[in-house]
Amino acid sequence: MPAYNAAATLERTVADIPPGSVDEVILVDDCSRDNTVEVARKLGLTVISHEKNTGYGGNQKTCYRHALERGADFIVMIHPDYQYDSRVIPVAIEILRLGICDMVLGSRIRTRREALDGGMPKWKYIANRGLTIIENIALGQNLGDFHSGFRAYRRQVVETVPFERNSNDFVFDSQFLAQAVHFGFKLGDIPVPVRYFEEASSINFGRSVTYGNRTLAVMAQFWLHRLRIWRSPLFEPKAVPTNG
């Protein structure tokens, strides 16, 4: 769980995780200004606190690094803001376990009415649909929501993707998806009910525009690299450690 000011929603998010479906919950706190850390420790979570704010992407890097160090076979990233329904975690993991997909996203947009009735702002819905169409075409996928804060991975995906080279900002997610496609992993999604309310985290319109432009730039980088016009480090394999 990449966390920033999640004290008001963390307990509800954790409470909905089906008993026995996860071995450990790791929360990385990115210098929250509320008592997120105290709530997480009270809930018995593994808590890692950043000494300085690293941004959304930087927070995820710490999450994945520690999940790998702890030997996780399957890694689930879910925002602790209660926007995503954590009851579907076992469903996502089972799809991975069966080998149907290597990476599973939670789609907030099963239908337009459901998304809007759940509180998604109209401008955000339109932007999401437009970007998702472009990304599906660019990456050859058929996902319902490229911008989900619920993602589950097989260990091999996180070990292979050079996520440490990614941005520390929100475009980290778009970069990771493009990288997963580049390295040949199978992506899929499952419907997750959308919840928008005051405490749920959400970037504002200005940052959304910046995020959208940067996401389009990632799609361009993906194709420039694939066509061997310009080599991007985002899509180069991780360096193989050498002994001695």
C-alpha cells in the first residue's frame, strides 16, 4: 500500500481484505501529515516510513522492493484510500496463480453509468476513456481501465520490469504497464466497484493534464523503442548482477 494521508480510510481498506488471502500487508508511508503510521501499526501492518516525500512513483518503488525482499510470489498494490474494493484480492491472485495472466488490473469502469454513479467526475471519466483507448491501441491490449490503483502481479513481472528507472510521479503507472507489455507479459483486468468520496485521494485537473501528456509521451517512447528509432532505458533489460 503506497500511502499518503490515508489515516481516515486505511482501516476500512484493510478490514475488507478477506482473511487468509494475503500473508503480509506492507504499507509505505510517504511522509504523511496525519497519523497514517500510527493507524497502520495499530492494525499490525508492516510499516516503512520515508524520511522525505518521494512522490507516488517513488513510494511504489519502495513497496515493490520490499515485497521482493520478503519473498512474495504474488504482489498486490492497492491504494489505501478505500476507492478500490479489497475484497477482490483473492480473485486477482487466483487468475495469476492459474497462469491466465501475469498482471491483473482492477477496472473501475464496467459501465459509464456505474462509474459516474459511483462519483467519478465527468471530466475524469472522459479523460480516462480517451487515454485508455489510445493506450489499448498503442500497446495492443484490451483493458478497461489503464489508470487503476489496484494491480496484482506475479513475482516475475516485478523482477523483470526495470521500474527503478521510472518516474517518481504518477506517470510511473503508465510506464510500468508499457514495460510489462514490452517484456511480453500477459495483462488482464477484473471489475472493481468505484468509490469516490471526500477522503478518497485524487489528483486535480491540472495534474491530470500533466499526467495525460506524460502518458502519451510514454506511448511514443514505447513505439520509438520498438521501431529502433530511439532506444529508451525504460525498455532495456535490467543489468545482470556479476559475481566478484
